[in-house]
Amino acid sequence: MNQVRSLFQKLAHDLRTTLAPEYPRVLKRLLQLLPRSLAAEALTALLATFSALFKYVLVPSVDSELLQQAWGAFRDVLPQCHPEVQRATAE
């Protein structure tokens, strides 16, 4: 799993201009996994993926509308999650 996460992070960095227009759709699909009961390793990988997308795609785009959409999507999903998942996501 760590190898896949590492590969994804490198791809996200290299392909950020390609991924940026798809960011809302990718984020939506990944957020669907967050309320599920996940093994600790899977949750860690998912949170690392959110972090990589934020770091390599969202932040460099400097698109305030995209940032607002991302924040709204997280705000909608987090109340559906276990409190420990909410805490881990906030970190």
C-alpha cells in the first residue's frame, strides 16, 4: 500500500495541471470512502492521499473557488464519520 501511495504522490506532483480540473471529482470519490469502516492502514493511506492532493494539486492551483468546493465537500462528509476519523482528518 505504501508503494501505491508513494507512486500516487509522485504522479500527483508531476500531473498536477492535468489533475487540477478533475480535482472535485477525484475528491468526491475519495470522500465517499471516509465514512466507511476502514482498517487503520487503509485510513492512513486515504488521509495521505488527501494530503498529497491538497499539497500538489489544490494549493499550487491558487483557485479560491476550488478551495471553497473542497472545504464544502469535507464539511458535508465529516459529520458522517466516526469521531476518531474526524480527528485524524483534521490533523
